[in-house]
Amino acid sequence: MQTSPARPDWTPHERRYRLVIDSLKEVVFQTDARGAWTFLNPAWMEITGQTVEASLGKSFLEFVHPEDRPHSQEGFRRLVTKELEFVRTEVRYLNPSEGFRWVEVYARLMVGEDGEVLGASGTLNDITERKAADGALARRERYLTALVEMQQRLLAVRDGGDIYGPVLASLGQASGASRVYVFEMHPGPSSEQLTSQRAEWCAPGVRAEIDNPSLQGLNMYPDLERWERTLSRGDVIEGLVSGFPEVERVLLEPQGILSILVLPLRVQGVLTGFVGFDNCSEARRWDRLEVDLLSAAAGAISMALERRESERALRERERRFRQLAENASDVLYLYRREPPRGFVYVSRVAHAKLGYGPVAHYGDADLWYRRVHPEDRDALERLLEAPRAAAGAPVVVRYLHPDGRTLWLEHVVVPVTDAMGRMVAVEGLARDITERRQAEEALRLSEASFRALLEGVPDAAAIERDGHIVYANAALVGTLGFERAEQLVGRQLSEFVKDMRGADSSRAGALTGERRLVRRDGRTRVAEVVSLPLRFDGQPAVVSIARDVTEQRQLQARLTLADRLASVGTLAAGIAHEINNPLAFVLSNLSFLSDEFRRHLPPGEGAAALQARLRGEPDLGEWDDVLHEACEGAERVRQIVRQLKTFSRPDEERVSPLDVHTVLESVAMMAANEIRHRAQLRREYGDIPAVMANEGKLSQVFLNLVVNAAQAIPEGSAHRHEIRLATRRDGRSRVVVEVQDTGVGIPREVIDRIFDPFFTTKPVGVGTGLGLSICHSIIHGLGGEITVDSELGKGTTFRVALPTMEPDARAAPPVLDVTTLPLSPPRGRVLVVDDEPAVGRVLQRILRGHEVEVACSGRQALELLEKGLEPDAVLCDVMMPDLTGRDVYESVRREHAGLEGRFVFVSGGAFTTGAREFLASIPNPLLEKPFDESRVRHVVEELVRLRQPTAKA
């Protein structure tokens, strides 16, 4: 019987060396020449679950997975026979609680001074998580390949073809399912909700259920009511059948199903069926990756179903369009230009409108040429022979009706081309506008009334003939800055339109749209212009009416900018939240590691000796510096995220007392990159009281002013320029903040306009002209004022004056009776609820004086409470994927009344409106990530003390 070797009598230096070895996470080992363990450090127990004392003296093969023993034994043999200098391999080591763990083995041969083989030494490194990740990656690739193949097959399905058959096999093979099938929803004879199996794929040896009559016309209520409710929400049904309700097991167990995954099929947001995956060989749950990838497959099938439904709807719309065309009041026609020329289609209304029906048109290709007014024959020929010249614009021709009347027909035509782009036909619409033309003629005869009408409208109007103004109303004269209409007559309206489209832009309709009108003094106004052809004084002309929408567009621009800022704010909140979660445990772990390092490995003579022993001679002082720098870097990230959150809040109207210096420092940090290459930042802060303002809005004002100041200074001469931030009182109960730069300055002729909307001195594309206008609005809304002084070549100074808010007298802090305080913090039970496992571990470490239970989701937390857990304090994350902190809080308030008062919420940035409103509506404290560890301990200790029984006198 082998016995464990006696522990040697370590010297102090050797004991310190042994302490380092024992603190390693990797297993350090030695064996004798037969493979029996002679040394193991404590990390051995983390991998195998076996104690070191019980393992020493035993062969290493006893702890290796049976399937890996031959390989491991051969490697050891080759090592001790000196065929190999070292062995590096991956094997499975047995673990009683987990079955086995994957281990990377690195072993070197140990040889005595006399050349005798003493055994092997090396390390065992746990790589279980890496192996699991590799397996998950391979499984993901398999699924993605199946998804690509499925998409290709779905795209190849012809109209009306089978959608399900081509894709179920690839999904079944990729997922390793026993059976894959599709059920479709349909109404029953009494409008009840039924579902029937429509397609199926089975693995070899698995019984098919496609012909099972019990799976056709299956009533969703009440047997599958839970399925219908869950799938309608877009959620999935997943799990072991043994844990399902009995009414569902009665349906599933006869099919041999051990576990199941069911995914919804939705068309235009409505549940139309589901696709299911059965496992009949093992009771295995589908992991999150499989559920997500198979959900993507179900989504692709849903899109194919939606496309099929869209195609069916399109065919139905085409049928209805033909019915509409046959019943429309306008004549629709298709005229073929290639031999045999003639009409291919004419709607039935042609008989009533033109006196000739479709049959007469089909038999006479030249019918319209004979019936058109002689003066309009050329126009008709251009319509039917060269429709591109019309460019889709209406063309009016006169038509001679058989009863002797003259009809005015307005044609709109488009060319029809073949695959080669050749025009083969003309498709058009002919509308009878005879009554309209008669009305226009009557209007021409009453020109005086028409002029009076244009003079009375508030919009600017002009009439042009041959491209020149022949009439301008008073509104146009005033809009363009003239005194009399005669000053405009004879000129072209295009002279006053800044964004025309070409040399022939004065033709009818060219001005229509939003345009900028240039006034006589050079200023511009935005107008919506509509141009229409008419006959004025009996001759063709164009009337243009312009509605001034300058103020409306300015308002829209403000709203657009506000919306963009809100979107950026929402994004900033999301980024802050995502950064704060990992930053919380990074910062806490760095701090913990730094403390532990200083406590267990202090520098000094002992450390120097240890360094020599470790051969590499690491500089422990340098290690301490590195940890300190890492902590400082993480702290800087935390401060940046906190500043970012200032701009992530919605544009609220709440104001509160603010320290102006804190706001300015926040702005200086945010604008540091703009300032760095242009100027030095100088601060001249005076002794000033707080002001009443909204932090986000005030930060927006000063950030705009500081960035403008930086952009007024050219890059490359930062040592010669400066930006000064100064604060002082002005003797009128106001705080004055000055933002001064040494930049290019503002010209005197434009300085009075810099607060006007859309005015900017920056190049096109650099500024919108709204920044200073918004700053002006914000400061005046806070009861202050903003002014500017500037001199070309010397710089600019902006002064912001805000009403002061003298601080209220604060009550003296209560004097604590130290005789009633406990000598040491009480030990309590704490429940931590956070979807980030690393955050949970950090809070466990911070609260190691208490009994801490960690739940990785809201549902898990509620399950622990249902099982009887009674925590003294609950630290709950606000934003979680399954149930939010608000959901958990509301559930606890209903089911465990009183416990909600022990909640402490944890947030990395509650960036939704609902979350902010919820936190504002409850009295519970809030801890922000990254954590202030002393505050965390203090809050928890206060709650624990409230739960401790009162000591009797």
C-alpha cells in the first residue's frame, strides 16, 4: 500500500515559495516514475473534487476518463522512456459532481543528477469552458449552414409550390431532432380556432405522425390554450414533456416525445401556425443558441408565407384593378406601335365618352387620327408615336364626337418597353376635361374678376407668358421686397428663385415644389410654389402661386434637431448601461485584486528573495503600479460614462439647484478632444452660489459654446491660443459665466444676427445655424440672458447670466447615541438579482460579511422567494431581459407584502422612460454601477439592522 510522502520541513523562503504555488489556479503536480502523484497543489480539488491528501500516492490514470486512459498512458510511457522531452495534450479528468472536466496537461520529464528518471512534473489547466465554447461554435456553424440552405430553397419555391417540404429535412438534420413538423391555424365550422398538421420530416427509425387523425382539426381550446397564448406573444414552447401540464402530456407522450421545441409562424403580426421539433431519443432541452437560430428559421418560413400571401393579394388587386378600369369614368387604353399597329385594349367607358366602343377601336387603328381636331393632329401623333417627349406631363387634344360636339381630352401616357428597352406600346389615360376648359374660357372672359381674386389671396402669385411676368399681385411684390408691381413686369420669375433646375426651367410646371425666393435685399424666404398652365388674355400662360413657409420650416428643423438629439440621448443611455455592467465588476475586481496583492505579497526583503526564487525576478512594485494604473483607467471610464449620462436624459422641464462648476467640468471633459489640438483650457472660477436650472439643458448650452470657441481657433497652434472659462457674481443676484476664446472673431456686420435661427458663419455642411438659437432659448427660458462681444482677429466672449439660488440652511446632522450602535455590523441574508453573473460575484465579494444568494434572472429570484427564502435585503438590477426590476418588485408586492420595502435597486443607467418613472415613484434607494463599495455595505447594513430584533434594556 502506497502512502503519501511526508511533508518536508520547509524553510521560511521555501514556505513562501510554497504559498505562491498553492495560490495558483492551475494544478502543479509531480509524479514518480510509475505515474503516482507525489505532489499536488490545492487547485487539484477545484478540478477533480478530490482532496490532495486522498490523491497522493495514487496513479494519475485513476482520475482520467476511461476513454482517455490509453492515450494518457502512452504519452506518459513515451515521456519516461525519454522519447519525448515534454507532453502537451487535452484529456478529461473525472469529477464526482460534474462527471468530468476537460484539462490541458503539460508534463516534463524529471531526471536526477545521476540521469535516473525520477518522474514527471507539470501543470493541469482547466479548459472545460473553452471546449464548451468550441462545441457551441461548431453547432452554430451547422445551424447557420442549414439556415442558408433553407433560405435558398425557400427562394426557389415557385408560386403556389410547397414551402415546407424543401426545408424541414435540413432543419431536422442540423438540430438533431427526431421529428420536425408544421401546423397551420384555421377556423372551424363554428369559428373556433383549430390547427392541423401540414408537413413533417422524421429521422430514420422515428414513426411518422402526418397521418395521425388526432393531429388534424385539433382544437386549441382548452387543450392547447397555453400554447396559443404563448405563441401569439411571439414566445416559444420549450422543455421536457414530463414537466408539461397533464392535458398536454396526454397528446404528446403517445407520440414518444421526450422533449419539444415549438416556434410561432406569424404573418403580418398574426399567429398562423407553428413549427415544432421533437426529441424522441433523449430528454434534452434546447439551449439558448439553438432556440435563437431555430427562431430565425421559423422567421424565414414566416416571411415565405407572408410573401405567398402578398402574391395572392397582388393577384387579387390586379383583378380588382381591371374591374376598376372597366368601371372608371376615364378612358384607359393600350396602343401597340409595332405591326400590326392598333389598339390592344380600350376600356368600356369609351363608347359613352367618345361615341365608339372597344370593338370599333380594335378594328380601326386610325380611328383617333380621323376624329382628332386638325390643329391637334401633331400633338396626338407625338402621344402615340413618341410618348417619351411628353415625359408623363398631361397633353390636351381636341376630339370630334360623332354627334358634332368638340371634346377636350387630357392624355397622360407612358411608354411600354420590352426586355431590350425598345418601346413597343403606349399605355395611356384620356380624361374628358371639356367642362373644365369651358370654365377656363369663362374665366378668361372675366379677367377682371380673376385679377381681383389673385389680389385678394394672401399668397404671392405671378402670371408668366413666354417666360416673362405679365402680372404680379401685391403679396408677391411685398415678399420680394419691391414697392410696385411694375418693377416686376417683364422680368423672369426664375431670377428670384435660387434652386432652379436648368436652362429651360421657366417652362410650365418647372417651379412647382419647395423653393427659396431671393428678396431684393439678398435675404431668402422658403416658399411652396405651385405652377399651372392656363390661358390669360386668351393666350397660353403659367400662373405660379408661392406660399411662404419659412417659419414652418424653421419649426420643423427645430423639431428634427430635437428628435435627433433625443435619439442620440437614447443611444447614449444604452451605451452607458452596457458599459456600466462590465465596468462594475471590472472596477470592483481590480480594486479587490489590488488590496489582496498588497496584503499577501508586500514588497520588501522577502519579496526580493521570492523574486529570485521564481527565476523571472518580477518587480512586485511594478505589479502594484500596473494594478493602480488599471484602477485609475477604469475610474476614468466611470467618470466619462457618468458625464455621458447627463446628455442621455429626456428634455425634461424640471429644474433643481445646480453647481455651475460641476457642469463646466463635465463639459470640459466632453469637449476635451475638440480643445486639445487648438488651445489651452484656462479656468478662473469665482465663489458663486448654486443656480436653478435643468442640468441637461445647461450642459447643452455650455458644450455648444465651448465647441464653438474651439472651432473658431485653427488647429496646430494650441500653445498660442486659449479658451477661458470664468465665473463670478455680478452684484445683481446673478451668476455670470464667460466662455472666451482667442479665435478669428465674428464680423461686426453679422454679430447682431448670430442668435437667429439658421444663421451661421461656418462653411456649408459644418453647422445648421440652430445651435446658438437653441442656447438663447434655453437661457431665456431659465430667466437669464446671453450676450456676446467679439473683435475680428482677437476672439469672442460669450456671457451667460443666470439667477442665483442661495443654498438653504441645512439642518445639523443628528447626534448618534454610540451606546446604542452595535460593536460590529450585523450579519444578514441578502438576495442579489442580476443577469450579469460577474456583477453577482462582485456583490458577493463586497458583502462577504453577509450570507449572499445570487439569482441570475427575475424568474429565478421569484422561485427562490417561493421556496421560502426570506432575505433581509434584496439588491435587484433595474434592466433585465426576462423580467425587469419593476416586474420583480410588483410581483413581490403582490405575493410577499412587506418585502418590497427591503429592495435596493441597482442600475447601470435606467435609460427607458418607464424605468425612470418607476424609480422616481418609489422610496427605495438606488445604487449605480460601477459600485461605491462603502455605500453598498452601508445601505445593506441599514436594512439588516432594521430586521434585527430590538435589544432589551
